[in-house]
Amino acid sequence: MAYSEKVIDHYSNPKNVGTLDKSKQNVGTGLVGAPECGDVMRLQIEVDEASGLIKDAKFKTFGCGSAIASSSLATEWLKGKTVDQALTIDNMDIVEELHLPPVKIHCSVLAEDAIKAAINDYRVKNGLPELVEQKAH
Amino acid sequence: MELKFPIYLDNNATTPMDPRVLEAMIPYFTEKFGNAASRNHPFGWVAEEAVDYAREQVAALINADPKEIIFTSGATEADNLAIKGVYEMYQSKGNHIITTVTEHKAVLDTCKHLEKLGAEITYLPVQEDGLIDLAQLEKAMTPKTILVAIMYGNNEVGVIQPVKEISAITRKHGALFFTDATQAVGKIPVDVMADGIDLMAFSGHKMYGPKGVGALYVRRKNPRVKVTSQMDGGGHERGMRSGTLNVPSIVGFGKACELCMNEMESEAKRLSAMRDRLESSLLKLEEAYVNGNRQHRLPHVANISFKYVEGEGLMMGFNKEIAVSSGSACTSASLEPSYVLKALGLGDDLAHSSLRFGLGRFTTDEQIDYTIKAVSNTVLKLREMSPLWEMFKEGIDLNKIEWAHH
């Protein structure tokens, strides 16, 4: 199976690999997947309290090239969005952007889950109710 | 010597054909095109003579009589013929077959097929090093056991089963011993007499011969073994496998066997030295583990797990330059990691993190040097972006985390 150029580019030059201080009030952390399934993504957002915009996003991913590319792309898209805007990122947007084949769609689902998990973590930390909307898979 | 890319280190999947094999085959595609079963003209005689010669070359490599070689389309067909053929032929004696959980799918799925037809199958587990427990085999034998089907060398981890001991137990209980020796024949000495083998499957394309040809060894003396044919037709191959003989490929298979016979000893030494160097260099990385018994192992195979890095992701770091394979789920259609590695007791996480290196006749030291560097660099790079590696380094017990399973 050949990888798309965009997947290869994100894999070779991943954007925003790293760790944010998860103890900070304005940092939300999402950890999704499981080692036994072969994918674990950790995605973090840092929200600028004055503007409500996501000023930084970082990821670390254990998984195949498509999983790494999906999370790298997600962090790029998150930066500069409001938390509410970030919620609108759909896994199919990632599939389209990276030209993921059907067997790799679960990587995009995981990335969307990671975004939602990070946002939920941020919301709970800041006294907001957890969002229940999670895609079934 | 200048390195040419990509480097091929997946010789357990298939081997490149030796040019000397191709050379032997070529005339049999064109001017010597006859049907080996045409008994009444020179075209047929030439083809038959070539097949007879190849049969001797194949038999010599495994210390068999040429009459004991049944040519097939490959090891999968030979596995099917052996297991189904024995099951049908010896039905009056019993319906019990013993095999292991780490067999190739061609053996496992054939057994599953027979289960539906009324066979009783025992799937022996393996120990952590991939070897079976002989006491467990002995215990599993019953008066109804007609066949023990245990592979010679494993395709994923290279572990070599104690074939002599297995055949002794099998014989003591009056059953037949079949071994899938696809990965072993041509790589290490395999002797059907000394090893006490009754039936044995092997294939041309794993030993620098052509694809689409293989053989089933069927013992003719002490005991005389019979299998019911699974392919009906003109009664070729002593009635056990009908179908016009694939003369060019059989000629190539014969030549490949001859080359292995002459070169195996020195080749095995060269390959195991390179393999050991590759392995010891890669084991310098933290949290890298060899899968399978390291003493009882084929000389050209190394299966290594690099913890906290996923196999497919790892291969992507160098798959334009180096061809290897992985036990990761992502490389298979099933999305399940390797059942062989899991049978060795590896957790799914380690099975997902494995690479299989299969060295071969045309592997060079320079290729190994390059591979050591490329794999090491990619492991280090991916660990830098692995959340699991970060947690491991922080001393977090990953088993205590509640993962969201998909």
C-alpha cells in the first residue's frame, strides 16, 4: 500500500510534536487509543484565556504513519481556532486532506476523538460540563 | 561496493531467483516444451528426463528416494495434500490430528476445514521461546491419533522445533509425522531419514527457485505412507497429484535444490554471522527484545520488538530503502497482530512493535550496516514522538492505565 504524499510529509516532518504542561488550568489533554490496538494518541491544546483561541497544540502518537499524520494535521488545524470551532473538525476532513485509504479511516477517527478528549479535559478543568457527543465506533 | 536500493531483507516471504536457476529453466519454456507425460515422442522424453533429473536433485537435498517426491504448485498445496490426504486415507484408523498454534495458515486452516468434516484437532500451545513442550505432545497422543503436523522452522521467528524427538514420539504411538519445512529446506540440513519424517512440504521460491512449484515428500518405506489425492485427473505423480507437470519450474526447483545442497553450509555460516551482527547492534537500543528461541533458530532470521514504537510506523521510516516485514496489525488485513507472536506470550503491544528481518543469499555486509543505522535512527525518532515512551521514561506503569479500547 502506498502512502499519499501528504501522509509521508507529516510523517517525515511532523508538526507540533511535544508536550504541554498538563497541570495548567488552560491546557486540555486527550489520551485515546490503546497499546494493544497499535495506536495511542495524546493531543494537547493550550487556550489563550483572554481571546478564547487555541494558541498552541502538541501531540505525541504511537502508531502507523497515517496515525502520526492524522494527529500532526489535527494540531495544525487546531491552532488559532476557538474551542467551539475546534469541535467542528470532523474525521472525514482529515481523511480527505490526507487521502487516507479505507483501512486507515480509524486513524482519523482516533484523531477526532483525541481533539474531543482534549477539549473535554479543558472544559472540565474550567468548570464546564463534559460534552457527551462521541462518535460510536 | 555501492549500495543499491531498495535492500531486500524479507527472504522469509520469498527469495529472488538465483540466475543459475533461471539459466537452467529457459530452454524448457521454448524448444524443450514437451509434456512430460507424452510417452511416445522425443518432445515428451526430453521433458520427462528433465523432470526425473530434477526429482533426483530435490530428493538428494533431503536424503529421500526420488520416487518419494510429489511435485505440487507449492507448499500450500503440499500442506493441503498431506493433511487432507492422510485424513481421508487413514480414516478407518482414527480422526485425531495434532498440530501447533504457530503453524502457517496453510496448515491451520486445512485443519480447521477437516474439523468441520469430523476431525478432532489438538492445537498444541508453544512455550515462550516458540518451542513445543514434548511432554505435552506425548500427553496429547491417543489411539485415534493418525497425524502429527508440526512445522520444521517457523516463518515469523525462525524457531526450529525438535523434529527428531517429535518423530520418535509420533512413531511410538503409531501415527504419521508431517512437517511443513518450507523455511528450513535449503537453509539447514534436513534429512528425512535421520529426522524420521513421514511427509514433508517445501517450496521452490523460498530457496532461490521459481514461484509456483513445490513438493510433498511421501515416505515409501518403514512405513509406506499413502495419501488420497486432492486433485483428480490424469493420475500424474503416482496418482497423488494429477495435472500436467510444470516442467520449467520443476527444472528450476531441482537446480535450486542442487545449489542449496552445495552452498548451504557456507551460506548458513555467513548468514548467521550477519544476522547476529544485525541483532546485537539493534539490541543496543533500549527496550529491544528478540522474539523466539535464539539457539534453536534458522540462521537467516531475526525477529525483534522495539517497545513503544509501532511496527508499520517504524517501517515507514525506511520502507523505500529497506524491505522487511512486521507483526503489526496494520500490515495485515485482519487488524490483528501476529498470532505467532501472541502464541509466544507477547502482549499485543510488543507484537505490534516487531520487525522480521529475513537475510538471504544476496545480502551483503554493507546492506546490514545500512539497515542497522536506518532502523536505529527511526526507532529513536519515533520514540521521541511516542506518548508511551514518554510515560515509560516517567516511570508510569502502562498496564495500570485504563485505555479506551476500540
